[in-house]
Amino acid sequence: MVVYRIRVSTGGSLYAGSNNPVRLWLIGQHGESALRVQLRPSRAKEDEFKVDVSEYLGPLLFVKLQKWHLMQDDAWFCNWISVQGPGDRGAEYRFPCYRWLEGRGTLTLPEGTARTVVEDTQGLFKKQREEELKEREKMYRWGNWKDGLILNVAGKRLSDLPADERFLEDKLMDFETSLAVGITGFVVKLPINAVTHWNDPDDFNCVFKSSYGKLAGQVRDSWKEDTFFGYQFLNGANPMVLRRCVCLPARLVLPPGMEDLQTQLEKELQGRTLFEADFSLLDGIKANVIHFRQQYLAAPLVLLKLQPDGQLFPMAIQLELPKIGSSPPPIFLPTDPPTVWLLAKCWVRSSDLQLQELQSHLLRGHLMAEVFAVATMRCLPMIHPVYKLLLPHLRYTMEINLRARKGLVSDSGVFDMLASTGGGGHLDILRRAGALVTYSSFCPPDDLKERGLLDVKSSYYAQDALRLWEVIYRYVEGILDLYYKTDKAVREDHELQHWCREITETGLRGAQDRGFPTSLETRAQACRFVTMCIFTCTGQHSSIHLGQLDWLSWVPNAPCTMRLPPPTTKDATMETLMDTLPNPYVAGLQMTLIWHLGRPQRVMVPLGQHREEYFSSLEAKAVLKKFRDELAELDKEIEARNESLDIPYEYLRPSLVENSVTI
């Protein structure tokens, strides 16, 4: 007889424990043994016991679990199982789980030392890997929410999601409480907002709350300033539109009498200080109808110059693309009457909001993360190192995205109620933007180089994105170097190759013509691809998400819709401006949404700080510790830099970056 010491950890969520009995089996290289002990796991507890086994099982490979019940199924959330072999010096084996065990099915957990198929030369894990993926392919099916968009997890209701993808009760309570509070506040003010008419931008204070933060108040006080307007393209809620001009934009047609502007633009172009923000993606998109009133869209072009002090100053705004056979659209200038110039900037800010929420946030953050999540669950078994590496960065993504499809961008959803791109236009934007998604644009070193932002010292987004990318890359490289000693090992890992293909060809619907790989040939390529996935789910999403409450709370700085057509003359008055901006009802609804989505999250896991331990080897744990140390150092450096800035840039501080897309 030999003795094994076993510890079983149950999750701390409210319903993690179970009244149903659980049986365990130990499976080693020399045999299998069913244990006589039957567990009844208690919430947030570690059960510890010793068992006698008739013979030594050899190095342990798996623990098998089976929960059964007669009448009522009581699900169990298992964190991990630890088994110490016979003798005082027996090896300790760790079996990570972090999953729900439901029904009467059997769950087989491999030991936590990650292994690729190439390393499993004896085929000890081959059958389990294959059976696990077959089961996962049934649970995680691709869906097509709307034609022409990248794919998503199948399912129309939250109950359609696998239990492991659902919010635990702390996250669920926080999310639904926030939503209820926001709706209650909106409903209380609804009778007043429905009949009120505002005459001045300051009247938007009626729906603005100073408690939203210091920067939100600064936006309210400074939104009319040209340098503040320009700053947002560098470090605001959507730093993804700005790029350095290498030539004057083809769409820019200057009306007669603007030769001086032409000369100024060419001078800035030669000095490499001319930048553009082009919203052509919005051209031709059908605008929404809200409360039986037609809304309007523009497709602005903004030309800005980078001044020696690092400030970005707007030089000209063209609100619409030239039409063949028509006179060129007007070019608005800082020298125009103040109200005219302010109205032109409001049009730009409204257009930026549409692309911020749809292209930069929803598509490039949420929907891309969901593609990575579904492909990972379908293609990589839990023993695979890339699965272990990615899983903490995919938590809750499927549920938050399904909620968005059901309530935010659905038919008659919130976007239809308040945005000029609602009513179907938002779907056309997602289709257009999806067709333009490139691999390089998801890799900051390439994206920032292509957009000419690498040497712009006042672009704190660029600086921090590049540094955070490098920290994540070293983490990924450190982990993958433990399991892939050669490029050949990468090429021969058919699970890894299948995962890569599933993302590019299936989830992204054939994105190889836009640079996404269909295979990974070298260790460097694998590191880059995995880093891209993690950065997209963490830093890139946070750089867009975290700025919402700051920059979108003051409605005139980010109008969700515009009620009059873009101006074609320069005779706008304050009455014109107020008749164009959202009415009190829609402004109140916008603020409710921004608060719910942009507020600080009570249930939040900072980047790299997840408690789940998917790797059991000391080498992998050392790599994770080094990653955390580097994140802490970067956090301190950003904090020190921000002390000298009038507007601190914090959206890529590791302590504020969420570990996955959860809101």
C-alpha cells in the first residue's frame, strides 16, 4: 500500500460549493486508482485527506472527477487539486481546473506542467487532448450575428453560453446594479428632459456630474480650446485616427481664395509637422431617425500641425468629401467666427465618437477578443502552454459581448435610441471597418510607425503602448521559450497551427490578405501573434475604454448625434449650434450609457494579477513573476511622468489596465 496526500480547493464565489458527492481517480503512468473518499466540497475551502492506494501509480498524469446526484444538480467550481506522492519526499503534482463541474459528467484534469503535442512523444496525453477538443467544439460553436461581420460565439441568450464563460455573482451584481442605478437616474429626470429646451452649451451641466472625475471637469471647462481639441487625437478616448501626412490628402479640395492655406499646409508637410484625422469611413452611411426626426452624419477631415511645444493645433476642417459636379465643400478655419468654428469642431467630435465606440472599441477590442476566445477554446486543450497563457486574458469576454449584442447594438437597442449611426448605420460601419482590419494595425510597433507617431513625444498613448507591448512580448517569449526550443517545434505543433488558422480564416473570415498569418513558422512569429492577442485584450482595449468617462461625459465634446445637416456656409449662430447638438432627452441617455460603461469597475483584475495558476512548473512561475515585476516598474515610471503633466495619461498604466475585456 502507498499513501497519497490530496488537497482540493473550491472557489470562493457564492455558489461554488456543492452538496452533491464527488468521486476522484488518480491516473499515473503505471496505472489508475479510484479513491474511496467522496467529497462534498465547501465554498472557499481546501479539503485535505490521505488515501491508501494498492500500488504506486508512477508519475501522475491526470486526476479524474465525477459529480453525481439523484434529484438536484448542484454545480461545483473547482479551483485546483494537489496530490503529493508517497513518502516524505514525494513529488507534488498540481492539477489546475478553475471550471464548473455540472451534471453527472466526468472531467479529466491533466497535470499543470504544460506540454505541446511535440513534447508528448509517448502519446501519454494524446487521447485526452483529442477527446477534450471534440467536446469543446460542441460547446463553443461559431455564430454569425450579422452578415458581413467577423464571427462570434454562437448563442442568442446568456443561458446559451457555457457556464465557464458566465459572470460570477460579484461581477453580475456589480454590472446589473450599475445599470439599474443609471436607468433610475435617467427615468427620474425624464419628465424634465423630455420637454426642456437648452439655449447655451453650459445648459448641458444639467446632465453632467462633477463626480465623474477631475479630467471630466477639465474637459467641460476647456472643450472649446483649439489645443485641447487637438490633444484628444493624441491621447484622448480614441487615439487611433491620427496619422502623419506624407502628402496632402486627395480629398482636400480648397475653394478659390485659399492660396495662403495651401502654402501653410505645404510648409508643415515639408517640415513633417502636418497630421490628419480622416473620417471618410462615415461617408455615405445612412443616418438614424430618433423620435421621428432625421439625424445627420458627416465625414470630416481635420488637418493639424504639431507645434514645437508638442501641442497639436487644428489648421482646417473639411466636413464632407467633394462630390463630382458640385462645388467643393467649405473649409472651416480657426479664423472663422467663433461659433462657426466651434460648430465645425463639434461635428468632428461627434464623428470621432461614432468611430471610437464602433471601430476602435467594439470591433477592434470586444469582437476581436471574442474571436481569440472562441478559437482558443476550440483548438487548444487545457494542457497546451498557449491555452494557459491566454485563458486569463479571455475571462468574461463572451458574456459581455453577448450582452452588447442583445442590448447595445441590437435592433431597437441603445445605439438606435441615441446615436446618429444607429438604425443600421452602425452595422455598415462595422462591416466597412472589418474589411480594413490589418494585422500590423494590431501591433503597436508597426501601427505607430505606419502612422508616423513613434517620434511624437507628446503622444503618451504611443509611448505607453509601445512599452507595454514590449513588456508583454518578453513575457510571452519567456513562456514560449520553455516549450519551443526550435522553430521546427513551432511548425510541428498542429494544435498551435490549427488555432492560428481558426482565427485568421474562420473567425476573421479570411483575413490573410490583410496580413494575418495562417501558420506560424518561427518562434518569433508565434511570440508576436500571441502578444498581439494579449495586447488587444488588455492594453489596446483599455486605451479606448478607460477614456470614456473622462472625454465623453461632457456631451458637447462628444455629441452622440447631430440634429441638423453639416453646415455649407459660415453663418452659424448659437441657435444653430444648439439646434444641432443632442436634445436634453438624448443627452441624458448618453450620460447614462457613458456612466454605466465607463465608470471604475469594482470587480477588476489588473493586467497580470490573476489569481488562477494555470502553470505548475517553477520555471513558468518565475516568468510570470518577472512579468509582474516589469509591469510594476512600468507603472511607477508612468506615475512619475504623469506628475509633471497638466493632463496625466493613465489609460495604459498596468495597474489600471484590465486583464481581459470584461466591460
